[in-house]
Amino acid sequence: MTPQTGQTTYTINAANRSLGRVASEAAHALLGKRSVRFARNQALPMKVVIENASKLNLPERRTKGKIYTRYTGYPGGLREMSMEEMLAKKGIEEVVRKTVDGMIPRNKLRAPRMKNLIVNA
């Protein structure tokens, strides 16, 4: 814990681990459940750093089979992208970020909590 800001840093080493297990551990820490000051209605100053994200264990079946979908808001605007394409275009950092983002509750605290996530390849 740094004395001037009061922030705690929680570091996760992702080398040779599966994406889901690393993401669930990060989401658990971002929610503040690893802190003694846990409160459901607050985004605690907990920085979560995921290191060695490029060394994650991603099977080929997962990278080809996982499809990310989004909707543009226009008729016929459903866009799909496989994990393989996402890795090529945006990198492993975005895949990890989207996975953790899906594990955080959909409320007003989601954005401030996700700002505390740092992913290092």
C-alpha cells in the first residue's frame, strides 16, 4: 500500500495459466473482496496488475471457437469477431480486459473498477 494514495496493488502472474482462472482472480480482486475494507457500494482503490499475459495457456480450439459479438445499433449491424482475429488486431491485452469486464457486475461502479486493471503482455 502506497502511503500517499492509499492504493493497494495486487499482482497476478498469468504464465502457463488458463484465461478464465486469471480473469476470475482479477475480477475478485477488482471487486475488493480481497480487502478488509470491502463494501459493495464502493470501488476500492485496488490496482490489479496482470503480468505475462502473452504466456497465457490458450488452446487452439478456444482461439478459433470463441466468438465476440457486438451490435452497432443499425439494422443488420451484428458484428462478430473470433478470438483469433481479436488477438491479431487488438492483442492479448484486449482479450484479457474483455474477459475480466464480463465478470464485473453491470452497474455504475463497473467503469471505475475497470480503470484499476492493468494488463502487461
